[in-house]
Amino acid sequence: MEAQLTVGDALLNSVKRYPQKTAIVFEDRRFSFEQFNVRVNRLANALLGLGLAKGDRVAVLLGNCNEIVELLMAAAKTGLVAVPVNFRFVPSEIEYVVNQSQSKALIVGEDYVRNVEAAKANFQAVGPYIAVGSRPVAGMLDYEQLLAASSPAEPGVELHENDPWYIGYTSGTTGFPKGAVLSHRARILPALFMAIEYGLRDTDVELMTMPLFHSNGITFTMLGLYLGNTVVIMRNFEPEGVLRGIAEHKLTYASLVPTMYAMILGLPQETKGRYDVSSMRVLVSSSSPLLTKTKEEILSFFASSELNEFYGSSEAGIVTNLKPRDQMRKIRCVGPAMFGIEIKLLDADGAEVGPGEVGELYSKGPCFTEYYRMPEANAKAFRDGWFSAGDMARMDEEGYFYIVDRKKDMIISGGENIYPVEVEEVLSRHPAVSEVAVIGIPHEKWGESVHAVVVPKAAAQASAQAIIDYCKGRLASYKGPRSVEFVAALPKNPTGKILKRVLREKRWSGQEASI
């Protein structure tokens, strides 16, 4: 069994079992497991032929495509450490990740060459540059030419399950991204746990529309390949495109975030009615809590699907999961601990809190090794071997957990702790509200006051006072918003998580202190 705890061996297992089965579908490209494995091996041997060696970091700046999966798997077979870079980064952010990771090579898609060119003069260690695309790039090696000239044989590098596979840079919702070092074991074991938890089969067909530089996209794609599934990759998330993909490919499972679900469900009824989604049997939601209203709509529209909602992080993987049978029994809940995971909630002094009390969530299981070259961040994240992503939660008498908010998002007004997600749950039911984010803003007397940032529904009309009045009788008076701001869109990261840090910065800039 130990041989299967490296990602390269996991792929090989499927190649041996399903050589002619389609592994990857991307736009008009299709690769069987055997064909895909040959491309992975050619890339692996090409990278080693360029002088790179086990332990060297290789940055990759690509949108969703088959090539980014090939790079991840090539790294898994050579001991090279992949460094997926957020394709939305500007040159200064690309420079930070490439230099902080000490990457020695860079693979870049043609859409992002301009940003790389703007940053490359400041790169500290990058040697070879490899360009992916239809157009040659001066000073860069051509990806397909490299593969064509390279050996299809297995690389034969000796690997261990605790060797690093990739460095995943956190989404940066609370600050500059940190590079979490993920080993083969730290991603293989969660994949096995997920297969058990979600009841996945070797006959399943997976939709991958999450960005493949992100831990969610990487983990679910590897899971699909490990199980021998066909993985259908979308270049970009597009609501109707998801429905079209389900109908065309008879997709059976997908991991999406609440914003994606909301956009699909927000399509006109006529559009939704054109597509048969009955093949979809397992849906997963993550990254932020599902609003109850959205959950109800998912269960209604995807009537043949079982819905799971998990809590996790780039570092720890999946920590809890709310099973389909509990979806309407446990409201605003992320479930009990995932198989193989231990959880405890601690107060500010490190004492464990009891049921019903709010504490910082710490977990232990197949987790990341460290933040790369960040000893202070490592010391802050771990407590006696237990890891915290900084989220506040409570546990009920049955051992189910409820994420009440990130510790940094909690509002303290007049000494009272207010968890924005509770306010957002109420506001989301207002007929004029499409999306909402609640933050704390400076208040001379109370320290912070509750402020709602609202995206109104098209053609809907509501005043700030109407939004404020809506919460009366639905929330304790101190929790209701004191002010409301209407915006066209909320700032989000590529996985759809609302960047409350950005909203707060506008309000706290210039203050002597921020909470």
C-alpha cells in the first residue's frame, strides 16, 4: 500500500487498470490514461534533462488546461516541487511567489507572458523558461517541442510519500499569500477519505472548473485520476457552460463554491430548463458557508444529487464534512470531523471549550509540512502539533461543527462579539439582496459598528433603511447593521471567496488602530 501513497504511483495505478479509458477532456482535446501518462513522462524527462533535480521548485503560471495537470504529475514523478501561481496575479505578485519559493524554472501560458516579461528582471533563481501555447516566445523553450524530443519512459526517480509535491500559496484573504508545503501523503490520504465520504466510483465523470493553481482544484483533479475517472476541465467557470457540460458529458460529481452555485441558480428558468442535469449525483460545496437559501435551491434544482458541504483549508485539506442526510437537519453546519481527522476548539488561553461555546478550530491529520521559509508563520499556525487556519467555530452536543467566522472577520462592538456570517444569513433572505458581505467599520464610541455591503438584485429597489429595518426582530439589536452600502460587485478571489480584507481596508485606512 505504501507504494500507492505517492501521487505518481497513484496515476500509474489508473494507467495500468484503465489504459484506454479517457482520463482528461479539455475543450477539443482528449487523452486516454496511457496517452496522458506518456505526456507526463515526456515532460518529466524534459525537465530533468534541463538540469533540474529532485527538490528544485518549478513555478507554473497557467489557466485551466491539460498542461497544468501534466506539470503537477510530472513533478510528482521526478521529486520536483511544483509551485502553481495564481493566474490573476500582477507582475509584482508573480515576482513575490517565484522568488519566495526560490523557483528554478517557470512554465507560462501565452496569455500570461506579458506579466512574466514585466517581472523576470527581478527573478532571483529562474533558469529555463517554457512557454505553452500556439505562438513561439523569444527566449523561451516551446512546451510541445520539449515533449516531442523527450523520452516517454518512466523517470525512475526514487520518491517517498513524505517528499514535497507542491507548494500551495494561500488565497491571501487576510494578507500576502504564504506557501504551504504539501507532501504526497498530505494529498493522497485526503483523496482516499474523500472517495469514501462521497461514495465515488471508478465509473464517475468529474467536472473541474475550480482554478487548478488552487488546492481544491489540485486535490479533486488528483482524486479523479486516482480513481480512474474521466476529468472534464473547463478553462473558465461559466454558469451555463457548467450545465452544458453536465448534459454533454454526463458528469456525475463536482466541487464548486457558493458563488458558483448562486450564479448557476441565478440563470433564467428558460436557460436552466434546456439542460438535463440528472446525471449529477454528488455535489460538493466549500470555501465559505452555504447560505440556507442557496442550499435549498441547490437541492431543488439538482434533485438527483447528494449535497456535501465541507470545511477545510489549503494547508489542512478537508477537515469536516456535512453529509447529504444532514443538510436540512443541521443548518449553517459544516458537519463532524472528516474520517481520519481530529478537531478541538480552544479559547485564547489554549483551553478547550465545551459544546455551544465558540473557540478557534484546531485540527490534526494529514496536513501540510510547513509554510516555506516562514518560521514565524509556522510558530503561529501550530499549537503542539495541531494546526489552525484562524477560523472560529462551535460544536453542538452531537459533535457537529459550525464555522461562525474567521477570527479576523469577527466584529467586536461595545465588547460584544458579532459573527458576520450570522448577519449575512438574515440579509441574504431580503428579496432585494443578491449578495452581501458584513464587516466591522470604525466607530468612535463602540470601537466597531456593523456595516453591510450589498449587491442588489437587478431591477430591485431597496433603501439602506429598509435593509436595516429588515433585521429588526430577526437578529438581536446589537447584531443588526448600522449602515448599508450598495455596490455593483463584491471583491473576490479566484475561488469565489469574498475578500473582506479589501472591504475593510477602505474603511480602516488612516485609522490609528484597526481591530
